[in-house]
Amino acid sequence: MAQSVELVLEAPIEAAIRSEWDRLADAGLPSLQRSSAGPEHRPHITLFAADAIPAEIYAALPDLFARLDLTVRIGPLMVFGRRPGQLILVRAVAGSAGLMELQARTAELCRADPVGQFGAGLWFPHVTYARRMYSEQIGHAVRVIGADPNYLARVRHCRRWDGSRRTVRWLTQEPPRANFP
């Protein structure tokens, strides 16, 4: 999906997740770590994604996030997918009432398909760690990064990601970046 609305985590949690991405890569496992990643490549929670989102919808989004201030708990590892080599390793994010309400309002504004993955009650909050993982690699990944760090993160920043142009537009004030190479 080329367009998305994403919550960005506070710098200490971003750095901790990046460290876990690095440990996966150092162990020879798939990871979202990228040696040449630009500043837009950050751990995040996707509230909505689609092939395209009309400009008038994006124009209305900043108002939705004007007073964004949530606390989220990032917990255990989970696996999405059913086919070997197509598995996605994620950390679950506890769906607090505030987070679930914000996602539902975002999905409604963005005209989400009610029976799609961003429809009411169908969205599962998470932070992605690796794509294209084989089932035989899951156990090794758990040993490398641990099953449940139980991170508590404050979320006060939201962005629009335009995957076709590879650009970010902040819907809130841009947050400071975590310290990483």
C-alpha cells in the first residue's frame, strides 16, 4: 500500500526497537533494519493504509491529531501470515480505548473498507519487525530479541507516509529522532 497514516513512537522506544531490528539482522535473520535508510524509515504503528488517499482527506487529518497524547504498551512477538517465507514478525501493541478510538476515527475519515484490515474491530495494532520470514526462523528470532519487552511508550506524533514518492508529511509537530547510526 502506497499511502499510510502512522503513529511514531518516542525516541527511547524507537531506539530500543531499532536495536532489536539490528540484532535480528546481525543474526542473519530478516529485519526492517536498513543500512541506507533515510530519515523516514522509523518504527511506527499504522492506523490506516491504502493504495491512494485523496488530498482532501489528508488536508483534514491534522485536526484529528491536534491533541495527540497516548500511552501504548508494546508487548509480545506475534506472527502474521500463513505461508512459509511470507511470515511477518511483529510486536503486538495493547489496544487501549484511546488508541482504538483514534484508529476508528482515522479509518472513518479515510473511508476504510468496513470489512478490510482497517475496518471497525478488524484492525490489530502492531509494530513490524521483519517481513518474508520463514517459520523455521521464528524460534531463532525469539531467542535473539526476546518474546516480551513490555515497552511503555508515549505517542504524540503522527505522519503521512507517501510510499510512491517516498516522502513524509507530519500531521503533528515532527518529533526528535532517536540516536542511532
